Amino acid sequence: MASDDRAGESRPLLPGPNKMVDYDAALGYIGSFGTYQKIKFVLLLLLCIPVGIHMLAMPFLAAKVSHHCAVPELAEAGLAPNDSCGLNYSLPWVTDKDDNTETPSECKRYSVNRYELGNLSCPFERNHSEANRTVLDCDKGWWYDRRVYNSSVYMEFNLVCEDEPLNNLAQSLFMVGVLIGSIVFGQLSDSIGRKKTMYLAVLLQLGFGVATAFAPNYEVFVVLRLLVGFTAMGVFLPAFVIATEMVGVDRRTLTGTLIQSSFSAGGVVLTGIAYLIRDWSRLQLVISLINVVLVLTWWFGIESPRWQLSKGRNEEVVRMIRRAAKVNGVTVPDEVFHAGRKQITNDNKRQYNIFDIVRTPNMAKKSVIIFLNWFVVTVVWFGLALNTAQLGGNNYLNFLIMNLVDFPAQLFSIFTVSYFGRRPSLTFFMLFGGVACIVTPYLSPPFLPKYLHPLSVTLPMIGKFGNTAAFSVIYVWTAELYPTVVRNVGVGASSMWSRVGGIASPFVMLSEQVWGPLPYLIFGGLSVVAGLAALLLPETRGVRLPDTLEEGENFGKRTAYKGYTPVPAEEKVPETTCSNPGLRHDDETVKEDPEAVLTDNKAAIQCSEDC
């Protein structure tokens, strides 16, 4: 086989100026998803798992714990720092407006001295004379409950009382970094290649992640988290594109879905690491050093063969095909390396932009509904995934289950869109998850006894299941709703709204300071509204999809839109590297293969980072 490689490299590959390797024909011999591709795919999946780990790390890095003002006078009086009788005397009590119970203040203390505490008669009974005592802020710092977490950003930088909202700032800025990175690295991957971009991002993620572990203050920590978020899409987007471009059409669904599950897989891995390491700085260091091993996989990584062909690097594609053939135990005939034709694009054709998807009434209506659904599913997904501590009980177990439910949700969504269609599937999942979120607060004390607490944990898990399934459906449906000429623009604009949702999600959780159940009511209410709005979108299962803007405007309308001038035939389906004619089905209803339902839609999503 080695001699075949050398022969393949020495023989002329391009007998004519318009000839190139026919990669699709080669896949017919080496297999759509053979052993070689599976090995490379596993490596891509491993590269993406740290992205999920960093994205979901804040519940452990910034874990919130019980706290109150430090009372150093207790130690001076010979009492333990958390002596119940001494604290009962030293701290004012406040009424919880949610359940009408009294608890010690977390942000105020009384002015006390060691003589008072030393002569205190225990148990101390509070009385009305406390109203005349001097109340102070926590001038001596805070005491934190370290029974579960040895340290966290919340404790180390004292993100409590009036500074508590800052605790959510790091996650929001992380998502700002994700937004910026998706634009920068998307362009870079088209210029220098998917592989180089991906490993550059892995290296940067390593450097910024390690630096974050040694952040001297919260301001530096937040900036470094933003930079880690910046690298996240630099790893994931090229990996997603390679995973879907190296396999056959019939396997893009599988690879595209599995590579997205790396976020949830990262959450599962993070649970185990965080359970063993209860110090935030060491935890941040360990999850960052994972990339040391991944950087060393450069020599085993794969470049996208389709990108190489678009750059005229035919010899590299030939070598890759021959290696794949050797690993897969097959032979590829020589004519495959000369049978393809160079793709010729016409740069003078009209360039479409984001304004084209909102220029006309029906397209604008569909775009608004699509953007709303992308925004909502992301707000809810991160809201549920990052706030498992609010559910009570064991946070490690809650976090683990919250990530595990994503896997069956993604698989289930593939079957529902195949057999029931996009519109009913998305509406059902959004309503299903939304109702679960709305009911959640009312299945916990004081509405139900404490022994029924498991119900209040189960409902958010069900909500997450519906939300994750909806996320998978909206990916598919978005690519089908937009006409071919603006499909990538539409998917790109939609994904931008997804990033906005990720930025907004931590701030939605701040509404719990107004009323405890409010975040879940917001998540549920938004899901219900978005799900019902989706009923106004046309079904795309088994129908011919639009190509031109005029067809896109008329798609789903009873009365054709007359505002367009005729479009020249040569402009109806532009020949671009991101065009996806496979999305245009026959007019009659067809029964879709569940395993391939997302197939060609992933091709449109591959290029969304360019938008």
C-alpha cells in the first residue's frame, strides 16, 4: 500500500486544467463513515469536549454557598466562629419573603464585643430590644460554609451582598467571547484551513485557561474567561465542519449530531473532575491542562478534504484517500483521482446579505419567529444547565443528570422530525419543556412538603429534555425555511441570536432576587410563546424548498408576493461552496430516513460562521 501512496504522489494528478479529485466518488469506495473516518471523528470529539467543560464550568468555579458576616469577637470570647448561640446574638434576622421564614442576615451584623459574648447566657432568646442595637455592614469580612466546596470565585472575591450580581457577569462575558470568536475563527478557518484554526484555538484555550486559574482579582478573572470563550468556537466550528465534510451525505446527520453532543459530554466529564477537586483554582487548572494532551494530537488530526480541494490541494487529498483506503481495507481505482471537475464560481453574481432575509413581509415574519426560537432555546438551555444548585439536594448529581438527558433528547428529535414533521415537533418540545419549567417552582416548599422535593428536581430535567430536542429541531428547520440564495446568511444570523441568548441567560437568573420562582416562570413563558409562534411557520417535511428570494417570500403564503422582478435563471441557484441543492426535495411527500433527516441541512450550517 505504501508503494501505491508513492505512486499516487508521483503520477500527474490533473491531466486537464479543470480536473480534480472526485472526493464523493472516493467515498463510494472507502465508505461514507469507515474505520478511518471514525478514528478521526473520535479525535474531533475529544478536541471539542474541553469546550463544553469550559462553557459549563461556572457552577463549580463560582459555586454559591451559605455565608454570613464574620464575627471575630466570637474567637476573642473563646467561642467557635460558627457558634449558634453567639451568632444568634451577633446577627440580625431577616424574613424570607418567599416562604415567610426568618433566617440570619447574610450582609449585616450587630456591633458586639468579647465581653458581651463571653457573658452571654445560652440559649439566647431574641426580643424586641434588638431594634435599638447598632447594625453594621460586614466590616470584618464573611464566613463561608466550606463543607461542600473548599473555595470558589464567589468566596475568594467576596461576590456577596451588593456584589452578588457580578457573579453572573463572568458567564455572560464568556458568551460575548463565544460570539466574537465565532466570527473571527469562522473567517480564519476559510483562509488558513480548519485544522490549523482548530489547533491554534486549542493552544490559545490552554494558555488563557491556565492564566485564569491564577487570576489575582475578579476583574482579571472575567477578562480571561472572555478570552477562553473566544477560543471555544475556534475549536468547535472547524471540528463541526470537518466532521460533516469528511463523511458521505448519508452520515452527516450522525456526525453532525454527535459532535454537538460534545457539550453535554463535557458536562459529564466536568462533574467527575469537579467532584474530586473542590478548589476553584485547581479545578480551572486541571480542566485547562487537558489541552496539553490534545495539542500533541496535531500529527493525527485531519484537514477537511473539501476545503483542500477548494484550494487546489489535490495531492494532499489523494494522500488522505489512500491512507483511508489502507485503514479501511479497500482499493480506490486511479480514475477517482482524475474524475472530478473544478467548481467554478461567478464572482459577479449578486451578493446577498442579512437585510435580504427581512426585506419583505413574509420573510421578515419568518425570520423574527426563527430568531425568537433560537434566542429562547439558548436562554433556557444555559439557564437550566448552569443553575442546578438552585434545585437543592446534591448539586453534583443534579448537574450530571441535567447533562445526561441531552443524549436521548437529541436522538428522539431525529425521529420526531422524520415522522411528524418540523412544525409539530418544535411546538411540542417547546410547550413540553415550557410547561415543565412553569410548574417546577410549585412542586417545592412551601407549596409541597419537603419529602416531595424530588419532583422539583425532576421537572427541570424534563424541561431540559424538551429544550435540547427543540434545539436540534430548530437547527434543521432553519436551514430549510430560508431559500438557497440566503440559506447560509439566515442560519448565520439565527446563530447570532443564539449567542445573544447565551449572554442574557445569567441575567435572567438574577430575577430570583425579586421572586424565587421568577426565572423558571420566565423560561417557561418564553418557551410557550416561542413554541406557539412556530405554528405560524410553514412545514418543510417532504416539500420542495425555495431557491430564490421570491420563492422564499411566497413559501408558506396563500397569495404570491408580486414585489419581485423576474430573476435570471442563472441566478436562481448560485454555484457557491456553501450551496446545498440536496435540500430541495420532490414536490410529493416523502418518507424520510430518520438517520439522514438532518443530512443536507448540516451543510448549510457548516458555513454559518462565515455570516
